[in-house]
Amino acid sequence: MNVRDKIAKLLALAESPNENEAKAALLKARELMAQHKLRPEDCAKAENTRVRREPVDVKVSKTKYKWAIQLASVIAEHYCCRSYRNHQKGARLYNIGFVGLEDDFEICKRIFLYAFDCVKTRADQMVKEVYYFDAAFRRSLAESYGMGFVKGLSDAFRQQDQEKQQEWGLVMVVPKAVDDAMTDMKTVKKPFAVLTIGSEQENAALAMGYNDGQKFDPGTRLENDTSDKAPVLKGAM
């Protein structure tokens, strides 16, 4: 996000009915405008407030890539969106989707697809590396890695949000229009997978995933890389 867009979003938050939030947003916007010698008219507010509710090109099941359900939820909430899963009656695979304002949706979708591809790449590689275990245990290791990654990313996002709140005095929330767009959808009450204590190998995979989730940073990829192929996670090898 460039500085003009950031200022535009802060100016939009400055109209919040929450007095403290509005004041903090305006002060931060003024600080950025002073630093970059910009005027309010140079930072037009984003007018695109259309809510998008669409699936993305990711399908999961109750036995494979089930960590992706939580991954979608963690990323969605950090980027002011909501995630969902659905499937046709009798189908084994579930579609993952997001609901959000136009700009938020695009960012959320791109980051999720990148993160999913990174974790899937490492998880699939892990399955091949431990060929001497049976198929069920190899898949369990891969799923443990994925769940560890989600937990690490969740903790990293939580720390970022706390730092942002201390610096700006702001708490980013999901817009009401987004939640309104989900009123006709069933609420997901139970996730596919939870963190559990397993074997020594599964716990090692969990710890490796957690470490990679803590270090995950899509910034360079989103700004500079236009290819569809995601690199292997740094630190995962």
C-alpha cells in the first residue's frame, strides 16, 4: 500500500463515530502528510466500497490441507475480511472463500493464496522426504506443519496489531457491510483441525511450521513478484 492510499484510509477512519479512533487516525494522517509534503486533496479517499463475496481457487478436505481453513480465517481477520467454506451436497472437497470490501478483498486473497502455496509446497515436500513412514503418518506430519504455521502466523499478526494500536491508537475492524453480507451464510462453529500433542516427529513438524509462520512476510512478493509460482518458505529447508 503506497503512502497516499494509507493516508486516504486514515482520513476515512477520521470520520469514525468513535471519537478516540477518529482523532488518532487524523493525527496519523497529518503526520504522514507532513513527512511526504502532501495535501488532503492529493490523497483522494477510496470510493470503492463494494462488498465482494467470492471463493478462491483452493479446495480442501477433512483429511488433506485442513489447516487451510484456519489459515484463511487468520488472514481474513487481519485484513478486515471474513472467510468461509462451502461445498455442494455430497461433495468431498470444500471451497474456501472471502468476503470483504473491494480493496481489502484483493489484498486478502493474494496473501492467502501466497501463504497457502508456501505451506502446501513445504508440506508436500515433507511427505516425500519421510517416505519410510506409512502414508497416514506422512500426511499427519504435513498437517502438523500446516497447523504450526497457522499458529505462528496468528501470533505474529497479534503482535503486529498490538504494536499498531500502541503507535496509532487504532484497532482495524471488519466493516459492518462485510458482516451484513454474510447474514445468509451458515456460521462455521467447528474447525476441521486443532493443535494437539502428537509424536516426537509430529511435534517437530509443528514447531517448524510455527517458526516459519512467525517469519512469514508476503510484502516483497506482493509488491515485486508477478509470477504465479511461490518460492519455498525461507527457513523451512
